[in-house]
Amino acid sequence: MVARTLPPATGFLTLVEEGGGPGRLPANPFAARGTVTDLRDGTAAQPLLVRLLHSGAPDGALAHRDGLTVLLAGELYNRDELLSLLPEGPPSDTKPDTDTDADAAVVAALFERYDTHAFRLLNGRFAALVVADGRAVLATDHAGSVPLYVKVTAGRLLAATEAKALRTPFLGRPVTGARPVRGLPGVHQVAAGTVLDVTLGTGACAADHTWQPPRARRILPEDEAVDTVRIALERAVRTRLDTTTPLVVISGGLDSSSVAALAARALGHKIDTVSMGTPEANEFPQAHTVAEHIGSVHQDITITTDELLATLPHTVWAAESLDPDIIEYLLPLTALYLRVGGTGRRILTGYGADIPLGGMHREGRLAPLDDAIAHDMATFDGLNEMTPTLSAIAGHWTTHPYWDRDVLDVLVPLEAGLKSRYGQDKWVLRAAMGDILPRETVLRPKLGVHEGAGVTSAFSRLLTDHGVPHEHLHDAKQTYVNELFDQVVAGGAHPDTVDVTAHAERISKLARSKAIR
């Protein structure tokens, strides 16, 4: 349990210039909340300007090693294994004011030894930049769970953990291994599990994958599969804890309750739990059952429909996603994080378990189930549903054990019959957690977080109450999200200035005139 309550940096904006240009960082604000510190690093010929977003102790976010500089937002979860690869022992640093025990220093030492292949070794939740002689190397974790955006031209590179921070007049060139961002010319998002090696003098980019979802499937005996899942998830939860009391978001369902139970066991029941609902729907009784069973200090938060819908602009602002289904999933979490209170909580969730386990696909046949899992694992990139900015707009840090790299390497390849067995979805996880959860929780059918909290009906009702025909509802949601994105991400507006009702009225008029198809 070595993780800090918050990482040394939770986000950054940086400018690297070849030839020592005048250099100035854009003044665009982050959505994420925290202390902002501007630093100047690099050399006279290749200056590095950095704007760090942190919780008060940013030294560990930068590391230096024999002519290279590493900038890291986020944290690593396999430090012990990584340190075993460094024969000289723990990394040292050439600058005395740098935390040599920090994750950035580990990455610097590994990069010196392995170059870009170092990022194939990392299991973490991070976005990274390495600056060396004439090069700028950008890297995302295996899941792209800390989004990373870049704008490149010959002799100049801007990178940030939020796309909105890169709103600048200069035009960037196309970037290999990255996708363009709507409404922000020249801004690209680095793909998940990717290293982008940029030659600063020309702006040329070369991309390499550091992780891809496995397509092959493993055949294991039931007992071995159950034990393997339990061990991997236990470790993923344990490496995300520190000595402070974590907060675990629970619905009373299997996924989140498993994380809470494992965290409670690791810390001797010293955890807090929270659940949320609306006046239309909640899962409070089911969450109470779990909280009492594991001995957590529990809190229920009820959010009104109006309060929930008012959070729509903040959800798009934080997630920078254009997918209306993802925004709908994330909406209750955004509202919850804004209501948790305090600052600097380490929050664990059960989010994302359904993707590798096929939990939302109630398909009894194994081939379609495995097809659905393969499709979902191949198409998650760019949706930003794991982004830490979602909780960081309230000053917190979230982490999702089911999307630990080692957990995915266990869950995804399991043959589909271990995921749908004996009439149960996610059977292998239910079996792995059967001894630490109430039986009713283990057997409880799956509900999505947006379903249990009544979010689907709230978002739909906002539009239908303003006259959107049901047959155009999904398209109307897409248009609604697009307009919010254009306003709060590409346009730079603060979400508090957005009139949610006015958006609904305008989209309703479009729908009724059959402009939405």
C-alpha cells in the first residue's frame, strides 16, 4: 500500500520548443481542480514549460536522468516489479529538489535503459511526456485512462491532459497514432496504450502500441479461473490503497461491492462507502446490506432530477466525450463527486467490470457474448469514461481496479463459458467473491449505474418534455451532447453558464422539424 492519497500531479499542460523560442503556455483553465504551478525546465536550446495540476506536493511529477526529463500525471501500480529491473537499485536524480522515490523517477530510469519500450512494462493510470535531445515522447497507459492530447508543428509541441487546454491559434499538423478532436483544429488525442515519438525539428511522429486487448481465449478449470480472478483483483485493489481511509462508490451490486469488500479486508475494515440515487430510483437498501456486511462507514446521497440534469454540461466538460451513452453513464458519477465534499479523497469504483466480463450483454449464447466483449474492448478508446477529470472537478482522484492492466489480462481472455455459466452472467466473478459478500449481493442481477440511479429516465424526460419525439430520442441526445461539447470544450465556456433547458428547447425544435434523423 504505497500509493499516495493523490499523485504528485493529476494533470498538466506543457510546451516543448526546439531552438529556444520565446515560449508561452496558453491561458486556458483546466476543468480539474487543484493547485496550479508553472515551471520552466529543459535546456536553453530546448526549453520545457510546464503547468502542473497538483494537490500541493508536485516535486515527484518531474524527474531527470542524464539528459532526459520525465513528466508524469498519475501513478504506477507495479512499482516493485519495475524496480526489480533496475540493477543499480532505486532511481537517483541529478536535481536535489526532486523526489527520487516518485513514479516519474522510476520511469526516467526505465526509459534510460529501455527507451520507448519502457512503457510496455508499466501498469498504471497515467499520461507521460519524456523530453530528450531533439525528441518528445508522449505515452498513455494501457487503457488511456488519463487522456492525453497533443498539438504538433515543426519545432513546437503542446501537450495536455485536457483538450480544452490546447485551444490556441497556431495550426498543428496531422499526428500519426492520434485522432482529431472536434472543434479544436490541430488538436489530437493520443490513442490508449500508445507511445508517440515526435522528432521536434520536423514534427514527424512515429506511433507504437504498448498494449492491446487480447483476442485469444484461455481455457481454465473452474477453480483455477476463480482463484486467478480473485488474486488479480485483490492485488489491483491493494495497490490502489494508501494508509488513509479510501472512499468506495457502491451501488450494492456485485462489481462495486467486490471492490469495497477487498479494500475493507486489506485495511482492516477502515473504509468509507457512498451510494447515490434520485427521487425516481435508488439502490440504497442493497448498498446498506453491503456496507453493514463489510463494516464500512456509509453515506447515501440523494440528488434531485434538476440537480442531476444541471450537471450535464459539467460531465461533458470533464469527460470531453461525444458519446451520449457514455455521458449518460457518467452523469450520476459526476453529480456524486460534486456532492462528496472535502478535497483530495482517493476514490475507488467498480466501474468498467461489465466490459471485459460482458455483464451488460444478457445473451445466453456464448459466441455472441464473446463477440460483444471483443467489440467493446476494441472500441472503448477515446470514450474517456475512465478519465480522472470526472472526479477532479471536485478535487478528488478516482481509480478503477477492474481496468488494471493485469486484471484485464486475466478477465478478457477467459473463455466465454466462464463468464456465462449456470444461468448467471459474470459467473467467474460471482464465484470469486462468494466468500466475502452477502449471498444476495453475489446473486443479484446486473443494473447499470445509470439505470439504478434513474438517470436514463431523467435525461430522456428532459428532451421528451420539450417535445422530442421518442423515435428521435437517441439522435436528439447525440445533438445535445455535441452542442455541449462545442460550448464547454471547443468554445471554452464554463459549464455554469450553460442553460440546460434552452439546449433542450432548441433541440426539440430541430427534432420536430425533422432536422434530426
